[in-house]
Amino acid sequence: MRVVLQRVSEASVSIDNKKVASIEKGYMLLVGIAEEDTKEEADYLAKKISKLRVFEDEEGKMNLDIHQIEGSILSISQFTLLADTKKGNRPSFAKAGRPDMASKLYDYFNEQLRQEGIEVKEGVFGADMLVDIKNDGPVTIIYDK
């Protein structure tokens, strides 16, 4: 499982010029599911992300987690995170999970984030989405489990 986390001051996702989800302060997650990924990996990442301390405290130090700033998550499925670019000029996506399996694990991961007490909004799995973000920081962290 590969997750790219960006700390945002706001983020939204649109499909066919219609906004389907938006958040204010929090995280925008791009989530790539590989064929061999498991629920245990999703559990681990949900717990890890929910405890990440990258929001500034009153002294300007990155010391607060998403709960402490009452933030939300915008989660976007992104199979292209599993691109293999070692050969040639066209990436291979053979490592990406089959859509039926990946969709279920993506939904499970988002539910685990909710179980951690975080409001989670989502894009639409497999859709051609336009994601609009305002980076806060910028802070970008890659989780590769």
C-alpha cells in the first residue's frame, strides 16, 4: 500500500465539473493499492496517519495531530502510485491491485480512518477526477507499507 499524504488548508475533488467532496484543514491522501496489500497494512497505516503530528502548536512547532486541529481527510484512490518506470518510457501498472480487490481495500482503509475518529471524505474509485488542493506548508509524506 502506498499513501501520499499532503497537509492542506483545503482540498476538493470534482468529476465532470461537479464537486463530489471537499474538506478544509487536514490531509489529502492519494492511496495506491497493490495486488499483495492486506487489511493488516491498511490497519497499520490508518493508525499511523491518525497519530501523525505535523500541525503547528502555539510555538510554531509541528507537534499537533489531526484530532487536535479538528481536521478532516480527503482520500483519493490513485493506482498510478504503483507505476513501475524501470523499463522504457511508458510506465507499467502491473503491480496495481485488480479494481475489485483494490476498491474493497480502499473502502476498508477509509473506514479504519473513520474508526480512528477522523472525518473522511472520498473521491470516486476508478473515476477520472480533478483534485484541487491548497498545500499547507507544504508538508508531503509518503507511506509505503
